[in-house]
Amino acid sequence: MSAPIRVLVTGAAGQIGYSIVLQIAKGDVFGPNQKVTLVLLDIPAFATPLEGVKLELIDCALPTLAGVEAVTTEAEAFHDIDYAFLIGAMPRKEGMERKDLLAANVKIFKSQGLALAKYAKPSVKILVVGNPANTNALIAAKYAAGKVPLENFSAMTRLDHNRAAAQVALKVGVPVENVKNVIIWGNHSSTQFPDVAHAKVLKNGQEVDAVGAINDTAYLQGDFISTVQKRGAVIIEKRKLSSAMSAAKAAVDHIRTWHVGTKPGEFVSMAVASDGSYGIPKGLIFSFPVTIENGKWSIVQGLKIDEFAQGKINATTKELEDERTDALEACGESKQ
Ligand code: NAI
């Protein structure tokens, strides 16, 4: 086995944290032949439950787990890390406006961006899960600039991607592994655009266009999109808790794909810094279809965007631009 990979999980005493740490520790992300050292960060008020999570991980007696550290300071947490799952964020409190929540959370990510620059390996790869995930990633990247490259930052839309693939599979009546190349464009929010225009389905041994297999434009432009967009809210309504299990699984999928690469002919959705592709303003952390090779993602180029899709992409772009303005203001920056 090679030297252990040092992996940080923030918000590790929280719901997603509890679901994800075992999966990382037992090799679901980096494989059965790669040891990991898990660094668990939460706020000092959660130091005791965090210690409990650490004890449980030890009790799992896993050959892939080289060590566990439960910490409550950024200096300890970000020291020398190879990967960061930035999950910890402040939950929305009653009466809190969206803008107040954004302001509180982007300040956390400003501080973590500075900590990444100061303590992490420059090669560290970062997945932001804590909401507003895209804009938190933008802020963390901004404050780590000069030390950690922009392309090492990403935000999670893989849960939305998985939800979209699962809905297509249900509609067509095939196993979910027979569905590929759904796309989530834009923000991880209700303005995201789940798009099946380029998706393929393996049906009766033949690869066909998902649009043709579904053959229901009204559904694809209506219920399909709203089901994926509102899935998180529906789960909160039913469970009275957010979708931690599926979010943890999606975060595992996101980093595993980044680590091992995409399969030939396949792309996945990942929110990354725009390079201007598809007319998205440079630097916005925007969910695109990407392929990954040797740990480097590339935005899939040349996909045809019709008028309907363009309208949806414009709406989510506008929301991300507004979030960026609010976030920079909350960080005390008047201009980007
Ligand atoms: P949770 O409230 O159960 O856990 C959050 C944890 O983060 C808590 O233990 C809290 O103490 C900790 N925390 C707060 N500030 C911190 C800081 N500065 N440093 C380290 N830890 C800190 O929440 P849950 O359900 O685990 O969700 C976490 C985040 O993930 C939320 O922002 C949620 O909205 C987001 N989320 C994102 C999804 C996505 O697809 N991008 C999907 C589902 C959730």
C-alpha cells in the first residue's frame, strides 16, 4: 500500500458527516488498497460527539484506516491535507433570511479558504457540500488563491445528477446503471437545470437517446425538472431531516470520480470554475458536464443548447451572479 491519503471532513459531527466517514474509511472513495487518515473537524461545541464518531471509527477495525483525528481548530484540520470534504455549515434558523444564511456561511468558507492556503498541500482537492455550495466554493477559492489553484475547487451537484439519473431510469424502466450523461447545469439550488437532452439509455441491449426512450416532452420540460429541483425539500418534509444518506453517497461518488476518472464516453456533473464555456461568466462556480482524466476535469464542449435550455441556464447563472455579489459584500469586498 502507498502512504496514507490525508482526508479532511468538516461538519463531521453532523448528519452527512456521520453517513460519510465510514464510506471514506472503508475504501469506497480511494479503493481497498489505499490507506486513509481521516481528520474530523467540527465546532468546539460539538467536540464531544465528534470524539464519539472517532471512537466508532476505531471500533470499525478497518484495514484501510490508518488513523483518525478529531479536531476543532482549522490549523489542526487543514494541516497537510490531500482532500477536503467541506460539509460543515450553519443550518438555517427560524426567521433567517436566505441572505443572512449566505452571509454567515460564506464567512466560514472565507476562513477555510485562508486555512487551505496556509496549511494544506497546494495539490489539495476540495469538494464543497455545505450550502450555498457553489458560492461557498467560490469564496474559499478566492481566499486560497495564489496557493491552491482554482481548478482544485468544486461544489457538489452530484446528488442532483444522481437524482436525475434515477428518475430517468424509473421512467424508462431500466436499471440506473443503464443511464448515463444526464447533466445538472448551474447552481445547487431550485434554479438548477437538470437536462436529459444528451443522456443515453441502454435499453434491450441498445444504447438510445433518453429523450427518445422517454418520448414525453411535457414531462421532460415539467415534472422531471421540478422533481429533481425539489427533491431535497420533499425529503425534509417527509423525514423532518435533510437528505444526508444520499448526499453522503453523492459526495463519495464525486471525489471517487475525480480520483479515478470518468469512463470512456461518460460525463458527470460537477460544479467547477467557469472558463467562459457555454457563455457562463468566468470564475463562477457553475455545474457543468465534465470528463476527468489523471485527476483533471475538463468541461465537455460543443453540446447543443436549445432555446428552452438556454432560458434555464440564464436563470441559474443570474442567481449565481447575485449570490456572488452578496457573498463578496458579506466578506467585506465591494468588487469581485
Ligand atoms: P448538520 O447540521 O447535521 O451538520 C452540520 C455540521 O457542521 C454540524 O455538526 C455543525 O456543528 C458543523 N459546523 C458548522 N460550522 C462549522 C465550521 N465552521 N467548521 C466545521 N464544522 C462546522 O447538517 P447536514 O445535514 O450534515 O448538512 C451539512 C450541509 O450540507 C448543509 O449546509 C446542507 O445544506 C448541505 N447539503 C448540501 C447538499 C448538496 O447537494 N450540495 C445536499 C445536502 C445537504
